[in-house]
Amino acid sequence: MIKNVLLLLFFLLIAPAVSAQTVQAPQPGQSTQPLMDLQECLRIGLENNYDLRIVRNEELISDNNVTLGNAGFLPDVSLNSGYNLRNSNSDQYPAEGGETIKNRNSNTHTLDAGVNLNWTLFEGFRIQTNYQRLKELQTIGELNTRLAVEDFIANLTAEYYNYVQQQIRLGNLQYAVSLSKERLRIVEARYQVGSLSQLDLQQAKVYFNADSSLLIQHYETLNSSRIRLNELMGGDVEQYFLAKDTTILLDAALSKEELFGRAIQHNTVLLLSDKNKILSELDLKSLRSRNYPYLRLNAGYGFTHYNYNTGTLDKQRTWGPNVGVTLGYTIFDGFNRKREQKNARITVQNRELQVERNKLALESDFANMWMAYQINVELTNLEVESLKNAELNYEIAMERYKIGDLSGLELREAQNSLLEAEQRLLTAQYNTKLYEISLLQISGRIGEYLE
């Protein structure tokens, strides 16, 4: 009895108080690593990401194509010149008979130059339709860039918070190692005074090594997330940095009605599908231009110089302008015009159906995301409560273990329960954040993460 009392006093005096709260223990070299927040990562990525740079260049191509000349409003003007040398031999036989007239090595030099203009004045409004189509393609290029930027912001934000999650997870594992180390210290002290067996000591060492192994393995997961972030930012994948955020903050002010209303009006995929429908309507309008006659203007100015070495003329020059108009109409083309217009009308109907289909798919996706978001919010609140209970449970278990009222296996179970509660909370918070990102992206509000 006296021996047990002395042991109790011994451990109460020398055993440090161990808190069951999550501790952010620094990893090796952490103090020298810079801190980067989400906005800085997004800013760097928006400037350097290769996919975004490519899609922006494609948008520039669409912008450059919107010209009057590309639509057909302006005439074609060409300059041409040429030089020809002709050498010929001839025999001429008079009809009345007589001596044959022979010409040998007759050379003719011809030099000509001219300017030609071809201008389509009217072609059934096809030119005006082409210009409208180019402007719609320009808008589509802008929407494609916007879609790429939204996808990038969503992907980088998700990876950033994954990096935050892995940092917090690292701290939890480091804390688990510290708990196992403290337990090993207590077991070694008791083993020295003969209170515990060598089996208890070996068991404590096994648990300490197992926790240390999990910690070492987690460094790979942490570094993989960091490398992925560097890749998205378009920089050196080996750059070391830490996420400035130490918790995963959730937006509690999301409104279902407001998000859904913005999704119907501002969702980029819906806007793109609507633009594709407009393009198909313009294609039909362009085909209908073949129902009208066409009027073309042709004009030019030419100069021709001839050199002869035989005949009555030595040289000859001609020059002057020419102008003309062509009015035409295709009367019959094998019913191809009618067939093409009929197919174009079917394409317009399909694009309208695609718009409605995409709208229905958007409503379905939004409903699923909102339901999953709400479930994960509730799950996060539940896991917060579970973590508090697990912390309290571990504190009680450790106090009982110090006085010898709890076995090592039961303490290990309490420790595992604490670590699992921490991980479940992290997973619930991260999943909630992912659904929050998806809801903001689908409603066109993903750019708020830049603020």
C-alpha cells in the first residue's frame, strides 16, 4: 500500500501535464519557409499558369478575326505583272499557189502589268451575317477564357485547402507521436521501479514506432500537395512554402436562392451553350443568303508592251482602265441549297434542346451540391462535438493511466479515438469546403476567393 502511494506521488510530480488539444508542431525547416495565403497563390497562378496563357492567346486570335475584311465587306485588290518571250517559225502557202513564205526565229516580247479590284456588293446579307458570326466567336473566346479561369480558381483553391488540411493533419500526427513518447517515458519509469513488465515496455515502444511511421509517411502526402500547388502556379515545383491558413474556414452566409438565381443567369457553361445556339442560327441565315442574287464589281487598270522583230510593227503598247459588274443567281444546284437549309434548321433545334438539357443538368447538379453541402455542414458540427468528447475522454484516460487505474491497451484506444476524431473533423471540413467551392463556381461567384 505504501509502495503504491509513493509511486502515485512520484508520477504526479514528474509527469508533465499533457493537453489533449490539437497542436501545430513545426516540421523540419518550417521556420525558414515563407508563408503564402490563398490570394497570393491565385495571383501567381493567374499570371503564370500555362493553360491559362494558352487559352488567353486563343482569345486574342478570336479578337483579331473580328474585322470588316475577314467578314467580306472590303474588296480584294491585286497587282500582277508578267513577261513572256515567244519564238516561232512558220511556213505560209498562198492559196493561188506560188512560192512558200518562210519565217524563222520570229521573236515576240510581251510585258504586261495591271491592278485588279474585285468587290462583292451584295450576296443576300451573307457578309453582314459573317460579321455577326465573328463577333459571336469573339464572345465565345471570352467565355472560354472565363471558364478556364473559373476552373483554375476552383482547382487551386481546392488544392490549397488540401495543403492546409495536410498541414493540420501533420500537426495531429506529431501530437500523437508526442503522446506516445510521453506514454513510453512513463512506462520506462515504471519499468525501472518494477511496477510494469517488459511486455508493457515493448508494447509502448511498438505504439511509439507505429505513430512515428505514420508521421513519416504523411510527409510524402504533404509534399505531394505542395508540388501540385506549385505546378498549378506555373513555378518551380520544388519551391518550399507553407499555407498561411491554419484552419479551414467555411462560409456560413451562403444562400440557396441567391446562388441558384446567379447560376441560372451567370453560369458560364449555360452562356456558352446559348452562344452555340446563336451560331447555329447565324449559319442558317448565311445559307439562306443563297436564295438571293449576287452582285459583284470588277475593275482594273492594265498596261501591255510588245516587241516584234518581224512584220510591219516594231513595238506596240496598250493601256487603260476596265470596269464591269456581274449580276447572277443560282437557279438550280441539285436541291443542295434546300437540303443544307433544312439540316441547318434541325441543327438550330438541337442547339435549343442542348440549352434546355444543360439548364436541367445545372439544376440537378446544384440540388445535389446544395444537399451535400448542408449534410457536410451538419457533419462538421457533429465532429466538432465528437472531438471535444474525444479530448475529454483522453484526458481522463491519461489521468487514470498515470495512477495505474487503466491498462495500456485502453489508453491506446482512447488515443486512437482522439486521432480518428481529429481526422474525421478535418475530412468533414475539407469536404464542406469542396462543396462550397463547387457552389460558388456553378453560380459564377468563384472569383470571390481573389478578394
